[in-house]
Amino acid sequence: MMLLPAARGPLSAGVIAALLAVEAPAPPLTAVDDPERLVHDADFQLALWIALAADGFDGVAPERADAPEVLRWRSLLSERWSAALHELTTPVVRAAGGDTASPQRIGDHLIGLISGGHTGLHSFAQSRATAAQLRELAAVKALDPLDRMPAVAIAVHNTARLTTGPSAVGFHAASAAVSLLSERNPAHERSWAELLDACREHLSANPGRTQELLHAAAAAIVLEVRLGRHLLRCWTQAVPVLDPVRAVLIGAEQRARPTLSLTSESA
């Protein structure tokens, strides 16, 4: 069981309030935001993470994970993030030839996606990173402490949680391939070969889901690139990787706080 993290804004405060059965405003139904902004919105990503892990928190009654208000948060946040990811990955998939993808050529398409995923993060970590920077990298990969993680690090984990079936195979294949190209580790070569075979097997059984798999793989690449850029920017500019702790009140006091939009006004 995990401890509930501290809220980082009105959305994560709203999800926590729903889990704790504390009176709080309903999720806002306003205009759609820029998908790129959601990648770096710590409040949104933390809210989604809590909603997806609702049944695993210490001190929260198990039945609260399926309470109507919690389910509504989970549905709205998940749908919003899935839509944002599809918008972010569409040009990447198109550039890799994914518009005419076939199961037989899935390896070529995946390599096309991965070719744009190198940021220099792994080579920097291996050759230039200080001990403190390596500790920060380990903390980011482990999401610990969660309530101080950069939003893009949480976004990687949220995407993995939301990705299932053939899509999950594509997501993990792309993640393994990025490590392979960056680290030249024989263990990753075996992992890549195994995952590529799994991709082919899944698509042989489900040929109509090739696009779905490629978008999931592209999501892994898109987020890896943004996470790498964020870490390198922090390290080269001597900016802390971990965000400062911000106290956000849970419940009625948050009503005056600005809200982040989730869906269209017509919803």
C-alpha cells in the first residue's frame, strides 16, 4: 500500500478529495487544452496517476476506488490524456510510414519511430553525470518522491498504465529499443528481439490493430524525448530536477483556485 501524495493543484486535490469522501467541486467541463501543455502539467499528471492507482492507498477505504465521483475523475482524465497522446503521436507515426503500416513490416516502422528518439540522455548519464545527477535520474525512474516529480516523468508511468494489449507490446518494445540504441547492452538486444516477436504475434492475431500499436510505441518515444530534454536542461542549467513542495488545501477551500480544462464545453 502507498501513502497518498500531496496535491499539486486543483485537479489532484479534487481526486484526493473524492477518494477521501471530502466535499469538493466536480471536475470542470471547459475547453480542451493544448496537449503539449498536459505533458508538463504536474497537477494533471499527478491527478491521473492517483485516479489510476485509487485502490492502492493506505488509509483509503477500498470501496472508495469505485465511488462514482472517483470513477468520473478517472474517466475524464484518462480520456483527456489518451486524446492528447493521439494528437502528439499522429505526426510521428505518419513520418515513420505508419499511415500505410502492415504487420509484416512492423519492425521497420518501429525502427523509423525510434530513430527520432535519441536525446543524448543515456550517453550523458554514462560519461558526464555527477553522482547527484545519477541519484536524480534514479529517483525520476522510480517516481520517488512522487509529489516532487517532474510532470513528464509521471506522464511516462501514466501512459504505461493506460496502455494494454497489443498497444502495451508496442510501448514496451519502443522503450526497450531506445535503451538498446543508447546503451548497447546485450540484455536490451535480447529484450528488443523478444518484444519485436511479440509485436508480430499480436498483430498476426489482430491485424487491424497495427495503428494502435504504432501510436503506443510513438507515445513511448515522444515521452522519452521530452523527459530526456527536461533532465538535460536541468543538469546543464543547474536547475533542480525535482519540483518544490507546494501545499494545496483539500476540500471546499480549493473552490477559489483556477481549474484546468478537461473536455469540451459541449460535454
